[in-house]
Amino acid sequence: MKYIEILKENKSISTIDFVDKTYVIGKDVSCDIVLVGDNISPTHVRLTKDKDSIQIYSLSPKEDLLVNGRPVTSTILNYQDVVTIKEFTIRFVEKEDVATASDISLLRQQMHETLIEKMDLKKTKIEELADQELRNKCSRVLDGIIKQANIPPDINRQKLKKDILDEALALGPLQDLLRNEEVTEIMVNAKDKIYVEKKGKIELTNLSFTSNEHIQRIIGRIINPIGRRIDESTPMVDARLKDGSRVNAIIPPLALKGPSITIRKFSKKMFSDDDLIRFGTLTSEIMQFLNVCVRIKKNILVSGGTGTGKTCLLNVLSSAIPTNERLITIEDTAELRLPHENLVSLESRPPNIEGKGTVSIRDLVKNSLRMRPDRIVVGECRGGETLDMLQAMNTGHEGSLTTVHANSAKDALIRLETMVMMVGIELPSSVVKNQIASAINIIVQLSRFQDGSRKVISVSETKGIIDGKIIVEDIFVFKRTGTNPTGKILGKFVPTGYIPEFVDELDRIGIKFSKDILKQKTF
């Protein structure tokens, strides 16, 4: 039987049966063969097999389909031909030429089960699995299992051994992804669909679990040490790894295609002002203005969608708080790392296995007011704590910071109003708007673009209420000018010309700041 083998940079990444049908090849997840790459079109190539006839057609305007090194738009193929699409190679092989992905998966599963049985790992406590002595014993037993197994010659035995040990004692195929510093998010959609985010872009990996049961074992390995559970009665769970990475898991019957895991990795590198400027997230002028706002105790709201870099920017802005001030940070998962000595970091707590012991963000915000804070930093407002945060900002805790999920500065204010209404306290809309307008001084809006870049698209000031609406004035905006041939977003950060009233007070309080930074420029 013939197989299609896909190679990337001369390394085999997958093998599928080559049967009579039409294969659509591209980076769209609906394609029969998914090739993930910056220059791969959603539907790039169509490959058709009918009996012994093989034809290939280019569906992309890019002239990059090569057969045996020769550019073509369509042609008839032989089994000996080699197809090249950018960094990917496609060839046709016999069964004995290569071990298929399903062969390797089955072999790995069988050897894994044998190791579990021989080492009696099902009875081993979770915390003992990380023990180096146990790993060494498992490694020696696995060497014997591999020696006795009938392993095809093209399979890398060292990699096979490592994968099985990771499955038995660590987090299986996720372990390497957790070690990879380029990966910022891991998404398991199904046992053979593991996606990652790298540099702001999502791509499909060639990794897989052996079964849905294997995924559930890994979920259990994550949540059991911290007293959580997941089963049919509690099919969703939030947790975190030892390094602080956030984990969400959901299983059937809610997850229709099998257990799903999402891991937001905890960054080991702390970014600075210079890093954000180098990344193109903002300019030195915007950073200088925001640092001044932090120093003079303006309440700042960082707004943006999921994965736009809100927490990262919040961390950088918080670093500008004078170190002699008492700072309280409140988060669901502790991610802020600040150099302050007079710092107390608080973290909320979900219910335990018995459904008790919950400590919410709102509970912590209320408690923080009794801790004599100069400033309060809340990782994210998403519920009743919004009202408490606004009241704190309005009653002597100026210079506080928080984040919110919203797509624009105006949407952020609407979302704050909605969350206050969710508290259940009967407050007129006009009162809520007054609370928001007087509490929030500066709104920093972030966005993530299709090239993976994250940018501050606006910095705005709230100007009070007119005709029942909170007035927002943009100070800086990002103007997109186009996209270059590689897909990179082009644009520039520009001041709007609006100068906040508090800027005139800076000289009087001894802070040097040039108004020229805020003046509209002609380009």
C-alpha cells in the first residue's frame, strides 16, 4: 500500500494513507493535509489520485509548487516524484519504507502500558512521579522493553524512550512544549490535535496523545496535587502548574470531541520598557507619558482582548511605581513580579473538592483596603470586584491599576458599567457612570494583529460626563498604513494633539515632561 509522507526541512512529520480521493493541502484546519507556515495559503494545492493516475494543481497565486525541483502549476505525477511547497516536501512511499504515525502511536501506547504494569505506576502517588530515582528505574525497565520490541529501523529509539517516560512520569507530549520558551500557549483540541502559539501565531504541531484516557491522566496529574478534581459531575477545572502557568481543562460530556486542555504559559522573562519598545508595542514617547501617569498617581485601566499582552503591560507599568510606596497586588493566578520591597501579593482561591474554601478577587479587594495600601493593582476586573475597585480609586487609593477585556476604550467603560450592575446593588446608571468617570483617568487599549504583533492602539483620557455619556479623548493612536509582502503590519504611533490638563501641573510638582511629545506632527 502507498502512503503520503510529509517532511518539513527534511524531517518526517506525518504519514497518511494514499487512497483514491482528492486531497486539499494548505494551512486551513479543514484541509486534508495541514501545512502550517507563514507563506502557505489556506488552500494551497489540490492532489488527486484516481486508480493509478495522480495529478497535482496549484490553488495559490504564488508560483512555489515544485515537482522534482521544477516549478509547475499543474501536472501528472509518478510515485517516484517529489513535491516541494516552501519548506515542506511530499513524497509517496511503500508500507515497508516508513512507520506510519498510527504505527508509532500504537507502539508507544503498548510500550507505555507495559511500563505502567511492570512498575505498578497506577498505585504511585502523584508527587512521587517527579522523583529522579523512580525515573532512573523506569528508564532501565524501559530499555529492556525496547530491546525486546520489534521496532522499525526508521524510528528514533531515544526519542521513543523519552516520549514514553514523559507520558508515564510527566505531562506526555506537552512536556517539550512547556520547555520551549518560544511557545506562549498550548491548546489540546483532541488527542491528535495539539496547537501552540508562537510569536502571536497559532500553529498545529505534529504531537499527539495515545488516547483520550491518556489526556485525562495528564489532567489528573496536573490537578490532583492542588486538591482539585474533574469528573462527570465537575467537568471543568482551572489550575496552575508549579511555574505559575494557567491551566483550564474540560472533559466530556461538555467537550464533544474528547478532553481539552488550554495552558497559558508563565513567562520566565520579565519584560521591561525597552523590550516593549523594541517589540513595537509602543514608542518611547508613549512609554514616557505612561510612566509619568503612574508616578503622579493617575488611575490606569489597561484594556484589550485575550492574548493582547494586558498582564505584560500591567507588569511594566507597575514597575514604575515608586519603591517606597506600599503596594498590594491581587490576581487569580500570580503573574506580576515587581521589584518593590513593601509589596504584598494576594491570589484568589477556587473551591476545593468539597466545594468549599472559595476566596474571590472581590474578597481580596475588600480585604486589601484594611492593609494600608498606597496603591492596589488588580490583575483583571471581571465581576463584582469592579465596584470595590472603583470605590477604592475614588476614596484615597489613587494610582491604582487594573485590566479589563474589551475591544476599545469606550467598550471598556461600558464593560465596567455592566460588571458593576452585575453586583446586584440597585444603583442608577448615572451614579455608576459618575463613579467610573471620576475613578478611571487613563485607558490604554491593546490589540493583537494577524501577524502576531501586539500594539497599543490608543492611549486615552476620560473627561467627565456630558449628556449622560462618559467623554473619552485620545492622546495617542496607532494608525495602520498597510501590510508588507511578508504579512507584517505597517503603521505609526501618532499623538492626536490633545493635551490633558494635568500636564500643566507637572512642572509645578517637579516632574520634567516635554509637551512636544503630545503635539500633533506632520508626516
